[in-house]
Amino acid sequence: MKLKVTTIALSLLTYLSASAQKNEFVKQDSIFHPIHNSNIGKVTFMSQTIAIENFTQTDFLQTFELKEKTDLNIRVFLSKSLTNNLHLLSPNSTAEELTKNGNYQFTFYVDSKKIYVENLNIGAGSTESKNQRTLFRVPLISSTNEDSWGKFLWYRFFGNGGQDALTEGEHILQIEIRPYLKLTEVITGNVIAEGKLKIIVPEIKINEQLVKVQNIKPTKDWQISSDKIDYAKLEELNRKIVKQTFKNVTSIVAIKDGKILIEEYFNGANRKTLHDTRSVGKSFASTLLGIAINDKYIKSETQTLKDFYNLKSFKNYSISKDSITLKSLLTMSSTFEGSDMNSESIGHEENMYPTKNWVDFTLNLPVDETKQLYKQWDYFTAGCIVLGDIIDKSVPNGLEKYADKNLFRPLNIKKYKWQFTPQKVANTAGSLQLCSLDYAKYGQLYKNQGAWHGKQILSQEWITKSLSHQMTISEDEFYGYLFWNKTYKINGLDYEVYYSSGNGGNRIFIFKNQPIVIVITSTAYNTPYGEKQIEKIMQEYLIESVTK
């Protein structure tokens, strides 16, 4: 009797699968697992990766404790593949048009409140998977750092309200999935899968001493400010850093009127720690070029690359390459076919690092004929390598010794660490390591119009050029000579800042109209939250704390 019932059940599944296939726009995977058939339209949760053949109802998570080094996966059961669902939104579109213009929309709720909606990037998932898959698993949180678009989706949810919503205690997380299609406008379909999970956020016990504003010890290079700060606001910030709400922040230093106002260290860092601030080091390339021009080792930033290299000896020579100037490299507006913002660009920095000669890599790049000099801003790390090479070959004894004599020693910076190119030239693309107070000296040098303790290290003219709107990035963001610019709007007031910026949320902020310099260091490299959390720290805590 049991065998007969099983046979009938399998026959029914086969019939349902065959019936569904008759209505397919593109051929999709058959639904033949009983667990799939009984959970169509559901987003289910699991901690371990369990093969579908072994997956049972008892493996569905009902409760999950959100903590470090854990795993959370979703398995989605669909009746139709993505492409077949998209076909319902646009019956006249071809399968290729649907896969190239559509994907899943995810909506996250916490305790019935909509927190985050994302139309998944078109590139997430292959054409084959969009056409065929009626069942898929993706990790949202992975203790092994499994690579997946799901992980980055979770990061974005977490950084856009999820973290604030998932406070200590119990919560209900709900996920809805819809198909979306972007043709002339975005069309969104009905929910095709949804699921709920109880999330338990454990209380994080911390040492309350770490929350208190840290005492500033005297130093011969800096006086200590007696100006007021908002202690309550600053301790609220410290608590979030200690509790890892803001992750991997290692230091915060604020200078006001040339004196130390705030000096805070976290996650094992201290006053002597050398911080790898990644692309913050690009700004130092600008500084050293300005000093070299002032010393007349280089005539001007308007000089072209042909003044320093025989460009015809490199690959992809064209006469337009002769017109590329040092200024265009300073302002990220050269015409090289190189962009760090486009992962497919042949001049992307990740293509440069494995090569034996980074200068040759850059100068061998073709010119992008669609670009006009000084007209299009495009982040281009390789250009900073060429600037460093030009400085190195133009100044006496090379860039490293020149920087020590003309920048670091005058600022009384004795402990620092360069990275080097394959040709043993100090790397002007980034990762120059200093302690936080020495980064503050660098920022204060610009605030002082190039002077330090009565000595003019950098010309005022160069600082004016560097801290100006040389290039427009967006409506409210600009670029100077390897410095960024933006304006924070807080309580009806504008706070314009120029700043050095590095991967993971590393910053040196130089306020335009206030006597303030702020340094933030972090090790949140290559994370989706590293940059966003620094913006929240500035917008919601630091600026108000130091301008009280």
C-alpha cells in the first residue's frame, strides 16, 4: 500500500511538472524534489549548507542568533524561473532582453517595518541561472567569507537601516522577493517568494572604561585644546565603536586651532600605531609634486608626459598621448583608457599590481578617444604611480629621501613606512603608513597654508590649487589635486571639507571655514560598510562634537 501511495505521489509531481513546462517561455528546471513542491513561494533560512537532496522541513531555521563568525543562508523555492516571471511583466520582450534588463527585487522588513529595498544588480546571476533555476541558495552571512552577491546584499541592507533596526533583543526579519524589469521604466511584479525568521541580537558586554572620552597626554609637537566638546555625543560614538556597531575603527583625532581636541584609539591601536590608510597616500604625491615644483626640479604641473618619457617607445602610442599632463593625473582627468570604477577596464589598478613594472603598465595603455583632457573625472590609481616615478627621477636622491628631507623631517615625523613599487620607488598610489597624530600634522599643514612652526614647507599657491574644485564628480562632490571635496549639512549649517580618502573609511578632513582637522583611521578594507559608517560618524557625531 505504501509503495502504491508513493507511486501516485511521484506521478502527480511528474504531471504538475509537465503541466508547468507547457506554460514556460524558456525551458526551466523541473520541480521534482518533494521539499521543493511543498514550499513553493517560500524563502527559507538555514545555518548550514545542506544539499537539496538531504534538505527537510526540520532544517528550516525558525530562530537565529546574530553574532560574529556565524552562517545564515537562504534557500528560495520558486514555481517559475526568473526569466519566466519577467516574461509576465513584458510578454513582447525576448528572453535576451529580459535577462539583460531584469533581476530580483529584495525587500527587507524588521518587525513589520520596511527597512531596505534593492533591485539586485543586473549582473548578479548568470543568464543560464535566470532562465532555468527554480531553486537557489545564497549566503547572507558567511563565517568562511563565501563569495556571493547575497553577502553584499546583506551588507547593504545592514548598512542602510538594518543595523539600526536590529538592536539588542528579539526581532522578526521578513524578506520578500519580486521580479523587476528595467526597460523605459522599472516594472515590478508580485511577490514570488517570502519568508520570516526570528532574529535574536545578544547583548554585547563591554568595558565601560573604553566608552569614556580618553585623556590626552602631553606631546612636544602639540598643545592640548581647552575648547569644549560634546562629551555625551562623543561617548555615544565611542560606545558604538566599542560594540562594533561601527566596525574596525582604529583611531579618531580632532585638531582645533592647531591643538589636540580629541584623541581616541580603538581595537588595539594606540598613539604609536602606524595605520595603513590606503589611498590617503595619493594626496602625499600631490604634496611632493608641489614641493618639487617650488624647488624648480619640475617646471609645472602643466608639463606633459613627453617631457619625461619617450612615449613612442611604449605600446599603443598615439599623438594624443603627448598631450597628457601631470595636472590631468593630479585631477584624475587624463585620457588614458583606465578606470578603477570599471572592473572591466584594462587600466584598472587590479590589472596593474601583478605586473613587473607599474610605470610601463600605465604608459602602455591606449588613449580612450571618447575622453577629453580635463573634461571627465575617472578614478585612476595607475596615474599616481607615474607621478611618483616622475618625482623620483626629477629630484636629487629620489623620492623617498626627498620626502624625508623636505616633508617628514620639517614636520618632525620620524616614524613612517612606505610601500614600494616593483622598481623600488616609494608607492605614491597609497599605503603610506603614519601614526594618527602625524596624519593630523599633514592635515594641519594644509590648514596652515603650507607653514609649520614658522617654516614654509609647501607654497600657498599650490595649496590653493590643490584645495579647489578642479573637477566636478557629482552635483555636490568635487576633486582638486588628489584631494576630494564635499559639504556636510547639519542642523541647517554647511561644513565644507577637503579630504584625503582611503579604502575602508580612512580620512584626513580639512575644514574650509572652521579651524578644524579630523583624522579617522580604519581597517574595514573592501567592505561595503567601511565608507558608509565614516559618513555616519561625521554626519551624526563628530562634527557636532567638535563644533559645539
